[in-house]
Amino acid sequence: QVQLVESGGGLVQAGGSLRLSCAASGGGFSRRTMGWYRQAPGKQRDLVALIFSGGSTNYADSVKGRFTISRDNALDTVYLQMNSLKPEDTAVYYCSASRMDARTSHYWGQGTQVTVSS
């Protein structure tokens, strides 16, 4: 069973930066697609960024050029570096993992709150 534990959320002023981390356990990390999603109050959960096992990435248009997803296969950890934060980035951020050698998210973390004040 894959378990995901996010950390690094918090309160930051607009224009600031935060780095989220997600530590995975359960094996097979390097063979999984890892992702970050977010959910604002009253809204659906939306994709923020994905990083595939080969290292390629996808980003939501709203975060391109500001956010960077990366992974450390030696530490079984995925990161989300968030720069130039905006109030509309305020949400609960969730880490996701696919089954091994798959591309769709199957496992989820508990979420970490990111609040950007104006």
C-alpha cells in the first residue's frame, strides 16, 4: 500500500514562495507518476502538475512559469516549488501517485493547506 505524506504548506504573502514536499512509502517510487493537485473551498480538485517516471512534466496553465515539480527517486520524495504566489493559489494541496508504470493518479495524501494573503 502506498502512503503519501505532504509537508511545507503554510501562510505566505502574495509574491512569496513555498516548497511542498511529499514523502512516499510502499515501494516502486521511481516507476510511478507523481502529481500535485489542489482544491479551493467550494471547488473541484484540479491538477497542478505531474512528473512522470522518465522525468517529463505537465503543468496547469495557471501555474506555468511559477511552479516547478521535481522528484528525488533516492529519497522517494516529490516536491512542488511555488514562486510568485497569488491569492488565487490558496487551496489544500494534495500529493498523488499512480500505480507502478501507470500515468493516472491512484493514491492520495491527506493534503496540506496553502494560504496566500493579498
